[in-house]
Amino acid sequence: MPDLSKRLLHSHEGKLLLVVLALVIFLSLATKSFLSLQNMIDLLTSYSFSGMLAAGLLVVLISGGIDISFTASASVAQYVAMTIANQYHIGWIEVILICAVVGIACGLINAVLIGTLGLSSIIVTIATLNVFFGLLMFVTHGNEIFALPDWFVNGANWVVYTDKQGNPYIFNLQMIGLIAAFVLTALLLTRTNIGRQIYALGSNKDAAQRVGIKVFRLNLLVYGYMGFVAGMASLVQAQDAQSVSPNALVGRELDVLAAVVLGGASLTGGVGTVFGTILGVMLLAFLQNGLLLLGVQSYWSECFTGAVILIAVSALALERQRQRAGVRRVMA
Amino acid sequence: MVTYTAPPARAAAARLWKPGPVLLRLTVLFLLLMFLFGVLLGHRLFNGAAIRSMAFQLPELAIFSLAMMVPLLSGGLDLSIIATANLSALAAAFVFTHFGVSGSDASVLLWHIAALVAAFGVAAMVGLLNGTVIAYLGVSPILATLGTMTMVKGIAVGLTHGGVIAGFPPFMVFIGNGSILGVPVVLLVFAVIAIPMGVLLTRTPFGQRVTMLGSNLQAVRYSGIDTRRVLVRVYLLSALLSAVAGLLMMARFNSANAAYGESYLLITILAAVLGGIDPAGGFGKVSGLVMSLIVLQLVSTAANLLNVSQFLSLALWGAILLGVAGIGRVWAWARLFLPARKPS
């Protein structure tokens, strides 16, 4: 299919794919352990939290909004769920339900405030970030929960395969969460009427309103979905960390934003794909992991990450400028 | 009877950010809070020590907020202010700790100047980078400054390995913790910066261009103004103000580090918006910002005196912003039911 490959090359995702592939080839030649199964499992596990949040944030960005408060929602969700799990005899289903309810509630609060206050979504969610996080820290006095129920600590992993040295390769809760978040988001965005409406809203809000899209209701869904994903991600993160700390997650919201934007989503809305977001998360994950494996001091990893973000957003902007110039030439 | 069609949300939002009522509303809020906390705390709030501690804490956040305000007015945002401040402070700290601060008066003075030059030089580089990427490459300000924020902090962490540089000459300690005639030096520094900034942003061609840029960038360009040069200066100014805040932070803690003051970042946006600065650009005054900072500081000091966690004041800050916006909306809604003013 030459047509498809040509289209892919001209899309942002195609170029990003080439960059990621180049990075993978370089790292697998330069280091022994990068392309090992164990390293990939570790990467999937440790980036599950940001990956899941990236999927949720993608939906918000496509709708033309932004959410900064999701790390606070996640912190609240995992703290509430684990506190209740420690008090009462409940199982997985109840914990998942609690996280979903708390996350969705936080998301709905955002959507209602954005819809009624006439403030932009970034301002509202910065305010709610402070409200959620401030109240959580106030109520919990910043105390961590170290003792989690046994069934939760042991988690859900399945040994898929044991190699000759007896090293087990596992499939775990974190991977399920990550895959589920991306699949669910892809289905929502590309296979449902609501997904088309979200793209329409982000592309042109006034036009969307004129064709009869109920913006407020759609926003409830978008921010509610972000909250739901944040709740699920918080659960996965708590299981991975084996403890819950109220201030461990807040501050990571901008990293997630960076990954989604690297994946080609536009802050002005209407643009973005799940595939691009996956590549964006992969690029940052491979970069940070690769630097570590190459023996670069971990102190410098943030600097490289920043440089890559800066170069990528500049390249994206130049690309869009050229596209616009092309359109103008055709029109003239 | 006149049928009234509701104004679109955008127009209502614009009315919310008219400069006059914002100051009025914040003053009313301030007086209400003063009354509330006065009843709760009595003379514990209204004494010299409490007011002085407020005066010491306010300026850092205030100057950071000014650094955030300039890009906000132009319709942008600068997420790299804290990182820039820390890298600038580290540059100054490097000069102070590696080259003598002893010796003759002349050489001590020279090294102080060298430290300042280092700090502002670093900040200027970051500001120019931000400005160039935003103005000439057309990157959205959030993304460009998110990139520089990560990179600049990364440089600071990489160079210091996350460590603290401490031990500065007595003059810096005096700047951070001293007072002149009972007024903290940091507050004086803030006044010396805020007043010219107010003049610069409202009474000079540059200030006019910045706010016009925030209202309608295309129109400004078509009227023959080099918008890209103005934008570069906006981010340069923002970075230089950040460096001042970074130096104050360094003087107050008597140390510098790559990660100081990170919790200020989003708070500055909150403070600016509460102070009537339209986050979409175009409207806002330094006076409103100062008033909003005083309100926020009052809440935080009262929380401190009431012995409740500082995090509650964080939550209250967010709630105040949402509350003020909410009252504005209710007021706009209520006016729909008042008799419309006759056109004159």
C-alpha cells in the first residue's frame, strides 16, 4: 500500500515513528540490555501511570480544553480507596469502583466549573488542583499509608514464561491498565459518535454548537473520562509503589502534558491520535531509560528531556507553519 | 417590553475582567477577610510581628507573579520562571562561592556586580530562547516554556547534582533578612520593581503594545508593529524578573538549589487571574495583582496563626479564585433581571 505509507510519512505520527525507531535501533546497538524483554516489562510497568494519564489527557486536549488537576484527583482517589480498603473487608471490584467514583466526581467538578464560571479550563483546573491537593494534605496531615491489604500488595501478576535461568517474565496489573486505557480511548475517539463530537468541539466550538452538539454535556463526559482514567491510573500506581503518599503524584502533570503534546496533540484542540500519544510516551520513556543504560548520570536526564521537548514542539510548529503557507499558496 | 438576549459567554468573561470592578471586589474581599480574621485572631493578627512576617514572605511570590503577568498580558504564559530563577541564583551563588568575597572593598564590590551580571546574563539567555522560539517559530507559549522549564531545571540539576550551594557574603544576608527603618529590604525591592512595572505596562508604548498583542495579535501586526520583537521582549522581561525573584529567594534562604520554590509556579497564575489579569491576554493592572497577593498572603498568615496546615490555605487560595469568578457570574446573571439602563 504505497498510498498509506506515503500518507503516514507525511503525518506527524509517521515522523515521530521514524524518530522512535531510530532511537530504538541506536539504543539496542549501543546497550546490551535495552531491547531485552525484562527491560521492556520494567518500562511498561513504570510508565503505566503516565501512559494512562496521557490517554485521558489526550481526550481533553482534543476537545480544546486542558486539565492540570488530574494528579490531584488521582492522589485523592487512591488515598480514599486505600483508606477504605484498610478499614473494611473489600476486594478489587470495590476498590476499582471507589477510585472510579472519586475520579469521575473530581472530573465532573472541573467540567461544571468550566461550564459555569466563564474561566478558561487551564485556570479552573489550576484552582481545583490546589483545592483537591490542599484539602487532601490538610485532612491527611501528609501521612503516608504504608500498610496496604495483602491481596492488594500481592496484586495481579501472571508469570507468562520462565527462561532457562529461571527468571520469570510477568504480565501484571500495570500492563492491563495501560493497554485498557489506550484501547478504551482509541475506541471512544474513533469508533463512537461521541468521539466525532469531541473532535468537532475542539476544532470549532461555535460550529459544533450550531450543529447541535451540547457542549456542556460533552464537557462533562470529557472531564469525567479524564477523572475516571486518573482514578484507575492512581490504583495501578499505588499497586506498583506498594504504598500511598498524598504528595507523590502532584507535580507530574506537566510531564504527562509534554508526552501528549510530543505525540502531536494540539493545545488549540481538534488534533491528536492515540497512536501519536503512545509514540510520545514511548519517546520520553526510551530516552530516559536509554540515557540511564548508556551510563549518563541520572542528573542530566531532565536536561535531555527538556531539549527533546523543545526541539519537538519547534519542529511541529514549523511543520504547521509550512502547511499553512502551502494552503495559502493553493488558495491564491 | 424589551426582550433581552443573553450575551455570549465570551463577552461575559470579558466584563468579569474589567480592571475597575476587580480592584473594588478584591478590596471588599480583603476587608471582609480582615474582619473575619480580626474577630478570630484579634491582636495576634494586628501586631508588628505578624505584619512584618507577611512583609517578608510576600515579595518572592509577588515578583514571580509579575514575571508571570507580563506574558499573560500578551496572551501567553511562562512556565519557566521558577527554573530560570533557580538557575540564575545558582549562577550568582557560583560566583560568590568560587571567587573571594573577602579582600579589599573594591574587589568585594566587583564580585557582587559579577554575581549580578552572571544571574541576569543566564536569565537573559533563557528569556531570549523562550522569546525566539515563541515569536519566530510560532510555538505555543505553554509548550515552549514547558520545554525550557524542563531543560533549564535539568541544567541546574545536572550542574549541582541536586545539591545546595550555601554561604554568601553579609550583604546578601542583609538583603534577604534585613530591614531599613523597620521595612524589610525584600519589600523595598518589590516596591522598587512593582511601581516602574506598573508605569511600564500602562503608560509606555511598550506596555500598550504588550496588552494590544494580548487583545488581537493580527490587528497589531497589520498596524505596522513588529509583534515578534515585542514578544521576544516580553519573555526577556519575564526572565529578568524571575532572576530578581531567584536572587531574593537565595538571599532569604542564604542558599541556592535547583528545586526551590517550585510550588509557586501555578500559584502565580492563580494570583494573576485573581488580580484581574485576563488569562487570554489584553487586560490587567499591577495594582490588581498586588491587591490579590495581599489577600492571598492574609489568608496564608491567618492560617498560620490559627495553627492550621499551610495546605489548607493552598486549598483556600484555589477556592477564593473560583468563588470570586462565581460571584462575578452570579452578579452578571442578576443584572439580566434588573431594568436595563436607557441608552442616552
